[in-house]
Amino acid sequence: MLEKLDLTKTLSKSEYKEKIMELEPKIGKLQRECKDLGIPVMIAFEGYDAAGKGVQIGELIKALDPRGFEVHAVKKETEEEQMHPFLWRFWTKMPSKGRIAIYDSSWYRKVLIDRFDKKTKKKEVADAYRSICSFEEQLTDDGMVLIKIFLAIDKKEQKKRLEKLLSSKETSWRVSEGDLKRNKEFGEYEAINEEMLMRTDMEYAPWNIVEAVDRRFATAKIYAIVAQTLAGKVEEVRRKERLGQFKEEEITEPEKETAQDKKLTESILAKADLSLSYSKEEYRKRLEQLQKKMEKLHGELYRRRIPVVLGFEGWDAGGKGGAIKRLTQKMDPRGYVVHPTASPNDIERAHHYLWRFWVDMPKAGHITIFDRTWYGRVMVERIEGFCTKQEWQRAYKEINDMEHDLASAGAIVLKFWMQIDKDEQERRFRARQENPDKQWKITDEDWRNREKWDQYEEAVNEMLIRTSTPDAPWIVVEGNCKYYARIKVLQTVVDAIEARLKEEKKKR
């Protein structure tokens, strides 16, 4: 692909001026339309060292309102970024709806420079590509415009530009030893780039290769790419609005089940033995033992730099809060955080639904506990019609991919479903109503949700089947007896941490 490019393409000054005068106001107008329509835009610049990424970004932003975009220069990871999955720093730099984010180098660094420098190991490459493609598909499925631009020059042109930069004290600092090495071994680095382009050139996120030897030609071509892509998206959104395709029918009763459907709606919850229990004496004894273990293991997690993600879901009054309280009671509060997940606020709604969870993922050595999670997408949002059928159906894969990324980065990921029966829930609701200190825990919405118990049960069973993986298993916790539920949660977490520490010991 790259070796067949015609890098001799040029534009005269007059041709360049004519094209820019036509395209610049068009891009400014499209930016305003994207803002009005709530269309987020990401523009990623990749290419060879000295190909002119910084120059071309500088030219592109001349057409944009500076209040509506942000430029991110992506260099080697900071210490904080190294303690998270590699895509975390890009989720945290995600533009909200109606805004533009421009990346001077991007998430492709993992499979380009870092791979060339052997920082990305051979065994990590395939997984990195999987993560990148999943990342881009999730974003574009959610309405993101993703423009990927690759600036191409040849070895001779690159060397000339690097030498020019090195000849001046004002610019020599811009040339690193890595730049010179990649020029010296241009053929090897070109092959890495060629593979990247081939493996990630997708219909939902295609590559735009720009011949960048002539800077005027490159600028004009980039302007044309951006204008054409934004215009296409604006027209698509306006057309869908006219046709009413953004207002899908609300969730209705399930259609006639197929054999596959029946398998997916098989009741995992019905298999839970809700008679399991502990006496108060047994509970106290086991609680003390497990909390002492948890206190010690928490310190080991920090020393070994192992992150832990724990997600709690369950019926209202299912015991999530009580289990989390006993789990964390003896842990160092500096090393964990509990996130109670409520309905998304305006800022969160302006991003991909997974954005607010990615932002809060723990760094290495820390524990993050989510009291309700990203699974709201396939439960409450599905049942209440807060998202389309297409959105919640594709969420299973999106969630599995996210959890795989967390596990690949070394995290222990566990998800707990706190299971009680309908009679036990009613008993707890009434007990809360009668206790002035607990009345705040019960709302009219809790009672309304009971009317949809069967719908939620069906959604939960499907969720458990589709998203319980070796990377991130679901644990159904029999919760009619609070004592039993709390101990099961603690024991499961302790067992998982001990198993990981045992694995780490074998590796040394």
C-alpha cells in the first residue's frame, strides 16, 4: 500500500489558495452544524516522523472555532497512564457531543512506535489490535465521527527534514534518538505501519492516506477529507431525523422465542438456593476471619500493583450496600473507592455510556467498587426504553470487550448479582418504611419497579449468560439471608485475590 503511493503530487500556490478559500468556510460551517446536532468528532493524525502532523493540525484548526475543539499531543505514557489500561487515557480525552478532539498521534502508538521500540511485546500485539478495533467500533456505533489521517513521506524526504531540524538550535530538540533510529530502519518501521493500516482500515473507521511531501497538497487534501466526512455525517443525521429513525419503538413484549432465544432466557436466577444461611454466631466468626484476610490482601494488591474492579448489581433491597460495607470495613480507605451509580447527568449523557465508568477505573494497586454498574444499559435502560433495542443489544459485546481490556491490563474483575425473591424484597421494603432511620432507602420508584419484576428477571438472566466470561465472571449471591450473602461476597473476593497472588508468585 504505502510503497505504491505517488509522493510527487504537488499544488501550486494559486491552486492551493483557491481550494483553501473554498473549503475553509465550509469546514467552519460544518463545525457549527455538528455542534447544533450534537455530533462528536475525533480526528487522529498518524504518520512518519517529520511528516508534518503538527504543521497540518495547525493548518486545519485555522478553519475551526477554537471554542469548539481541543488538541491532544500523545507522547509516551505518563506514570499515571501506565497504571491503567492503554485505552484509558483516550477515554478520558473523549469529546462530548458537539465538540471536536484532534490527536497528534493517537491510540495507534501502542502498535507503532511502542511496538518498534519493543515496549509492546509480540504477544500483546494481537490483543492491542482487537482493543483498538473494538474501541473505534463502539464510538462510531454511538454516533462519533472518526477521521483517521496517515501522513506519508519516504525515507529520503524524512532524512532531509530531520537534518534540517537538527541544523538549528531552535528546532533540534524536536528530533529524538527514536526518530533517527526509525529513519535508519525505515523499511522495518514501514512494514509495521503497513500492517497497522491493513488491520484497522474498517468501513466504520477507514484510513485516509495523505501524500505529505508537498505540504500544500497535504493541507488541501486534509481539508477536503474533513469537509467531505463531516458533510456526510451531518446529512446522515438530518436524514434520520426527517425519517424519525432516532425514535424507535419502545420495548414491547418479546416475540415468539426461537430455540436460541429460549437458551438465552433460561433462568440462572431460579437455580439460586435462597435457603442458604448462617447463624449469627457463624456469621460473626467467619466475618472476622475474612476481614482480617482482606486487610492483609489489600496491602499485597498495592505492593504487587494489581488493580481490582468489583461490580454490584441486584434487586432493590438485595443487600448491595451491606455487602460492600462489610467488604471494605477493614481495608485501607486510601486504597479503594466506592462509586454509587445513579442516572447519568448532563455531562455523562453527552458521552458514550461507558465513558463515565472508564474514567473511574482504578489504577494499578487500587480497588474500585461500583454500586450499580454499566449493566444498567441492558437492564433499566432496556426495560424503561431509555435506549434503543439496537443499542442495548450491541452493549453485550461492548461490555465484554471493556472487561477484557481491564483483565488484559492485569485487573481482577468480579461482578456480583445480589439475588432475593419477591417476598423477601417486600418484607425489606416494609421494614424500611417502618424505620425512620431507613425510610430514605425506599422510594415510590422501588415499588413501581416491582411491577416489572418478570421483565427485569428475563433481562438479568440474558445478561448473566451473555456477559459471564473467564475474564469477568458473574457471581450470583443467594441473598435472602444477609449473613450468608455478605460472607459469600467476602469469600469470593478473597479467593480471587489469593488465586492471582499465587499466579504472580509462579511467574517470579
